[in-house]
Amino acid sequence: MDDIITRIKSVIADSGLTSNAFALKVGMNSSNLSRKLNGKVPITSRDYRLICDSIGVNKDWLETGAGDKYIGEPLNGKETMQPVLGVPFYDVEFALGYDELYNDTPNMPTKFISIPGYEKADFWCRASGDSMKPVISNGDIIALKAVEDWQSFLPMNEVYAIMTTNDLRTVKIVRKGSDDAHFTLHAYNEEFEDQEIPKEAIIKVFKVLGSLKAI
């Protein structure tokens, strides 16, 4: 199993993506991939198929280490894949305010965005709503990076995108709550009041690395 994990990690390194962005590209759940790479969850036949079909990896090599790493002729005589140019952009909305996102992120990105300083982002998606104006406006696109183990430590007074247990999603400044069991969500737009949210209601946290204004 360790050898298989090592081979998968080498494919991720070849791609030039973070593990979270790689998971999105091949159609895997990013949290599940993280657990698989840590050896906590077994690699399945579906995982092999998704990686091989999306990236062009030789299935025999991925499973056993035998044969060439990639299908077809490697570039410049080297056994490496062509790096993905930029961070994937998904043309779906991550609601600004407690608006329900009915259409989940698709497996294939609309395009890739390459901007210096945002190489560590997992993906870009679209913002909607007015609660974070004027910093983030309706239609802007935002660069997100998953925060692993946020329960242990999360820097306060920064902008995060949050997913909740009832499938609601919001982008807000996160501040200390009234007690250790809560966060306070603060909007830039003064027309929106602060809201407290129980930490146990949060299932995923992304750091908002930046935004691009809609044209």
C-alpha cells in the first residue's frame, strides 16, 4: 500500500497541483484523497480508474509499479506529464451569505487560471451576493484553499469560505464567538449583521486567498 501511495503522490507532483486541486481534477473527494494518502482509507479500483482516465496514467504501473508511468510517448524523452497550466476554475457560485448552492462543483474545470501569487490555491469559483462588498462583489471570482485540521487552529479576522452540515455556504470574516464552541461571521457590508455559528455545524473551511473583479 505504501508503494501505491508513493506512486500516486508522484503523479500529483507531476501535475503541478495541490492534492486538493488534483482531487477535483480527477473527480475524487479531496478529504477522501487526503485520508487515502495518509494510509487511513484503502485505495479502491474506482480511484485507479479516475486517476488513469483523467491523467493518462498507466493502470498497471499505478497498481504494481510495472511498465511505463504514463500512456503514450513522454515529453522530451522524460517520463513526466505536461504540467497543468494554472489553477482550475469552476464556473459555479460559492454563495456570499447563507444561500444554498444546489449545483455542486463539477469534476472538470471550465478553464485554468495562472496568476503569480495564487499558485497554492486549490481552485477558483464564482462569488454571488452583496454581503462582502466592496471587497468581494457579486460575480467576482475567488481563489480558495482548503484549511486542513481547522478545528485545532484557525487564525481569526481573516476571510474564509465555509460549508455547513445543512449544505449552506458562506464567505465571511471569521472572528471569535461568544464562547469556544462558536465563531462570529462578520460581513464587510454594514447592512449585514454579525452571525454566530456553532463550530460543530461546519464541515469544511477554505481560506480565501484573493479575488478577481468581474468584467
